[in-house]
Amino acid sequence: MLAIQFDHFGGPEALRPVRLPPPVPGPGEVLLTVEAAGVNFADTHQVDGSYLGEDSLPYVPGSEVVGRTPDGRRVLARVSHGYAEQVVAKESALLDVPEDLGAAEALALMMQGLTAWHLLRTSARLRAGERVVVHSAAGGVGSLAVQLAGEFGAGSVLAQVSSPAKERLVLDLGADAVVTYPLQEKADVILDAVGGELFDQALGSLASLGRLVTYGNASRTGFTPVDPARLGRLNASVVGFWLRPTLALPGAVDGPLRELFGLVTAGRLRPVTGGEYPLADAGRAHEDLLARRTVGKVVLRP
């Protein structure tokens, strides 16, 4: 079968197509024929060696797929080594996907949807009426977080983006305004996956008892030291979030996913889909993601 693998840490050029034997399901597992594999920003960190977890090389990335079981069920699944034509998944982790729901839309609800849900509910503990700022608001996580913040009762939702086209998108998704720093009014909750200078600007823009939730370092500029004395003066907090260990918590997956799918079915949540790339072009997908040329969910098609 065709798969995408890297055998050394580097940029997108480290990804290369290879032929591997099909995986063999173990007890409680099922073999899936992949319809589409999701591309996540975390994948780019795995490839360049900056991911929080360590994986042995050579490695096939990919943590989510929409695929078919041997008996024809169309399912969404969390997996390992998803950049491939076939993959194994735990039978207990399969979620049926309606035939009329696009694969990219379904995949958007897995890693990005769960991230956005937990950023707001679990980490930020958003309260009704609070002012929320979402960085990279046209991206996979950001575009869902903008909408979910409104669903969860935010008083206003402000978006930070990098281009006029992305401004139009986030306003269509329900953002109240597009903002740059310094903010005219302090924010109660700020969601940041960029780091670097933007993180520092955000920290200084928190209202009293505000929460800055950091969940990535897209800027690749290194993590900004946080002075506890500064936090004391701001009367605010910085909260770190990583999805992988969060998913191991009781109730962290099924309940939120059901809520997300319910919102989509009711027409109250619109997953934004970005580019679709052939599986063999995974490196180009990573290049476009890193260059901020994409919006919403990016997928690979075997």
C-alpha cells in the first residue's frame, strides 16, 4: 500500500511516498480503507522534531481518518499512521459518518473540533458574557473556536487573521470584529497557537482574571518566558493545553464529538474545509499549511 513516511527530522521535504505492507489488525481492531486523512499542524511539528511527544523513526504521521470498514461502514476514527491507503483503528473508537457529510467536514470535527471544544470548555472555562479573542481564526481550530465561543455564550468574539480574505471568512462565521494588538478593550479569554511576539502582546491584553490559553508554537520562535510577578500584576493566568493527554480523560471524546456533530446537523456549526491534496503530495500540503496559504481543514486523498 502507499503511505507517507519520514525517516529524519526536517521540513515538508522530509515526507516521501513509500510502499509498505498493509497493517494487520490486532484484537479489538479493524482495518480501514482510507477515504481521506486529516492534516493537522501538530503533524508539521512531528516532521521537524519539535512535537511535544517523541516518535521513533521512520514514522508515518496522521492521527485521523475517514474510512470504510470491511463490512462497508463509513467511519471517523482516531488512529496512528493515518497518511496511508489503509490503517488500523480500535473498534471502540469508531464513529459512524453520514454518507451526505463530506470527509473534510467530518475530519474537521475530530482533532480541530475537539481542540476548540476543550480550549473553551476545559481550559479557558468560558463564562457567559466574556470577551474572547481567537488567534489564527481562519484556521482549522480557529474557525471552529470562533463559532463555538458564540454558541457557548461569549459576549463578543474577536478574530485575529493574516489577510483580507481571511477577515471576510471569520466575519461570515460570526466573529464580531477583526482585531490587531494593542486591543481597544481587554479580553477575558485569548486562544493562542502562534507563540512568540503575538503571545506576549496577548498576555498584556488580558483583563483582570483573564486566561490566555496557549496550545501551539506556529511561529517557531521559541516559547516566551512567563514571569510570575507579571501574572500577579495582571491578575491573570496562562493555561497550557495539549490535546493528546486530554483525550485520555474520561468523557473527553464521545460527549464533545456528539455535541459537535449535533451542532453541524442543526446548522449551527459550519466546519470550514481547506485544500484537498493527493496522498503523495503530503509535503506540499505541509508547505501550504506552514505558509498560511490554507484555511479550515486540510485533507489528503489516497
